[in-house]
Amino acid sequence: MKKVTAGTPKRFTGSPELPSTGRRTFLKGIAAAGAGIVASTLLQKTARADGESSAPADRRSRPAGGSSDVIASDSKTVVETDAGKIRGFWRKGVYAFKGVPYGDSTGGENRFMAPSKPKAWPGIRNALEHGRACFQARRDSAHFNFDGKNLARSDEDAFLLHRGGYVLVPGEDCLRLNVWTPEINGSRGRPVMVFMHGGGFEGGFDMDLLAYDGENLARNHDVVVVTHNHRLNVFGYLNLREIGGERYANSANAGMLDLVRVLEWVRENISNFGGDPGNVTIFGQSGGGGKVVTLMAMPSAKGLFHRAICQSGPFLKALEPAYSAKVAAAIMQELGLAKSRVDELQTMNVDRLSGAGAEVMKRLDPDDAWIFRHTWGQTGWGPTVDGHVLLRQPFDPDAPMESADVPLLTGTILNEITSGLDNGAATAMTEEELHRRVRAELGQRGDAAIEAYRRNYPQATSFGIYAAMAAAPLRLPAVEQAARKAALGRAPAYSYIYSWRTPMLDDRPGTFHACEIAFAFDNAGLCDHYSGMLPEALALAKQISGAWVSFARTGNPNHSGLPHWPAYDAEKRATMIFNAPCTVRNGPESEGLRLIAQS
């Protein structure tokens, strides 16, 4: 078995309580047959990096008359959608359709408007390559160092997450999606898993990370995977209602309405791709997790999905109308436009408009140096509680009734935004420096908080304690999401912390924001820069992707390859620790989080 190494790793002991020494803003019963995993056979089934698996022959067989490993054919890889026929391709057991229009272009008179269905096309349209992505002029930050300053995306981040393989090609005709499926034009209804990419509500796109590729998840777990692009930043969340009146009533949440349109497309078309429109899971990471919990509170999304997974999505509250209206007024001023000239925004050059939005955000939403007290969702770009599209805060003061019957799986990474990425000094933090930094943020409670974290992670270095504490701005909302969902008593919630450490770069990076995505997509072999092709990494990828798929099938993440994972409740607060091995702990970090939350 090939292993990839970068530096000489200190080997991981397997204890779930070992913390990082160390990245981006933002289930009752056993799973159905085929989703369970027997631990002793994991490695044999997943050791190949090319994505091959031991899937049953009927799912791996070629389309009739095909003899190649890759087939693109008018007679074998064409599917009918409600807008016309599309031609995709088949590769080793999976059909892929890329760049499929789910909405019309959002340029010109459609800019800031609710999305509409795509225009029908004659004949067969190619669906062979990813479509355009929304324009973005984001502050390209990946993580914090332990000085609390935002660092630009780094070489190490790019290496571990395989960035740069796909080039962002922007355009306003960006309402495109991708589908991976084991079967087309058949009758078998598979679970459908619709992924929301990260990047906050400001940036990112459908292939920003190599881990977003859905081929292995579809092949190895017999599900239909959908990813997509949608409007972001000034194009998706500019609240022009106060300036331009009812014509712009949807502008503050146009990007969220794009996601509703994705789910409508799935309802209307996914059966032809082998999927079950009555069993749809939405899942997303970071900003994508924020999109998931916002959809859970949107009346227009009710009934379009049936399970929800939020990965590192620290989102309880959306923007207030006064704030997003202030942003819009500032952008008009930046562009030198009076209110009466608001319609000029629809024909303005995209670079000028995007640049104005970025400049205004630099002034109104500066980087927050207070790591432990950072909040997401209440400033910057994002959805607005406008009383029209979004009637209430997504998860505040409680979980939304709009999705009361939808099970939720939510969790975080052990170290999240503070890690050892491009941070060679991380391992040099002294105990004195740890106490000084924590006291600067928590005052007199700082020493007690450190001791609480030490009880959770007794073998941690000083930086390991600091990095775990610095994840609180994401961990606290995730805990609240689980607690508030459980309190409704209508559908279960499940909680997790991911704490497996990559051995790469001498074991320094630890865990970091977005590192778990490769394993959720069963892409440990594809993302070998992160996994190193280690047996424990290949096994853990099967455990995590198996849990995600079991949850998608049944609303319960349990399967034979995991220890029993109880639903979250206020008494035990059971939390799955994804590591090698996986364990369940009750209320991890609860005392330390309580002390941080008081700040």
C-alpha cells in the first residue's frame, strides 16, 4: 500500500483525547443493508487510491454495449430533465453529469431577483464539465495563527486540501449543479445527498476542494450525490428592499433562494438519476453548514429535504435587516449612486460592483482579533431575517418548527481555525504564554478554563490546549444546535467532534477547519496528501462516510463499524469522537465551554 509522507510523522497513539498541537470562515436502529461497515474488512475494501471498491457487480457493470472504462454516448449516458436532455459520462460504475443548469442566468434584469427555471434547450446538451461560479472578491483567509491575526490561505493548507486543481471560472450564469449516481433511467430510489460548499456566504465554489468530488461516495455507498454553485456576496445577499422597494424584495436572500431552486430541481428531476425525491439529505461544511441551518428555517424549503448535516457551521443567527440595509447604503455611496439610480446596479460591470462590496466589507466587518469571542452570521455577507423569505432566526432562541421533523447531525473539528498550519512556532508555546493569552480574553476565568480543558485533554501541549479552546466560537453554536433541536422532541439530533490528526508535515497541523470533508465524501484515497494513505485514515473515512450515508438513509448515523452513537439529549449530551479509534463521550469540554461562554 502506498503511503504519502511529508516530513517524519510522530505516530498517533489512537487516543481520542490527544489534542492537536496546532483553517476557513465558515440517528434509532441499524442502517439499511449496504450502509453498515464491518471494521475488519474496511482496509481491504478501501486501500486503492483510484476509487475502486468491492461494490456489487450489478452496480459496477458497464452500460449496455460499453467496453471502455469511461463512456460518453448519446445512447448510453443521456438523461431527460425538465429543461431538456443532457449527456454526461460513465466511469467505473458511476455516471457523472456536470454543469447542469438548474436556473436561468442571474445577469442583467435577473440580478438580485429570485431565481427562475432554466430555459429549455433543443437536442442533447453536454454535461461534461463543471459550470461557472459566482464572482467573488473575498478576503481569502484560511485560519488564524495564535496571535489572532487572519492568515492568507497558505501553501500547507493548499497542499493538504489539494487546492488549485480547479480554476474558478466566474460568471452570472452560475446556477449549475453536478450529479454522481450509480444508475440512470432506472427505477431504484436511492438516498440523495445535496452538498453545500464552504466559504461563508462570500466565496467558494463546487470544486474549491478536491474532497468535494462525489464519485466515490456514490460508487461506494450506492447514493446519489449533488453539488452546485449559487450566488454569493453582493450578488446573493445585497439587501436593496429599503432602497429599491418591493421590486427588490428577494434581494437580501437571493442566494438562499438559489438553494431552494436546487432542491426543487432535485424534486422534479432526480428520479431519472436513480434518486428518491422523498429521501433528500442536505449537508454542508462551514458556510455550507450555515446554509443548511438557514434552509431549516425557510418556509419555502419545507418538505424539500428530510435530513440535515451541519459540519463546522457556527450559525445560530442571521443578519438583522438594519445591518444588511446599512451595507447596501454604504455600497451605493461607495459607487456614487443616489437611491433613484438603484436600477443601475443590474447593468453595472461585475468587477466594479464586486469590488465595491469587498471595500465596504473591509470597513464594516474587520477581522476579529478576539478569537474566543468571535461570532459568525451576524455581520458580513449572509441571509437576512427579512420577514419575507426568512421569517425568523435560524436557530435562535430555539430550533425552527419549519423543520421540526427533520433529524440533524452537527459537529466540529477539534482545533478548527487555530492550528499548526504554516505556524512553526505553535509547538513552542509555553505554559506562561498560554495563561497570558487566555487571561487576555477571559480575564479571571482564564486559569479555570485552562484547567477544565486540561481535564479533557490531559496529554495536550500548551498550544494544544489553546487551539482546542480557540474552537469555542464554532463548538458552542454546534452544541446549541444539537441541544435546541433535541429540545423540540420531534426528531433526533446527533453531535460529534472530529479529532484525527494527519501525520503530514511532521504532525504539526493537527486538526483544522475543513479537514474532515475528504472522509465524509469517502475520498481518503483521492485526497492522499491529507490521509497519507494510512490504514487508520482509510478505515476512518469508511466509518465517517458510512455514518453520513446511514443518516441519509434512515435519519440515524449508527452502523456496524462504529461504537453505538446515542442521540443527543440534555442529560448525557452524547458526542461521537471521530478518531482512531472512535469513541463516545458525554458532554466533552462542557465546563470549559461554559466558562468561555460567560465572556
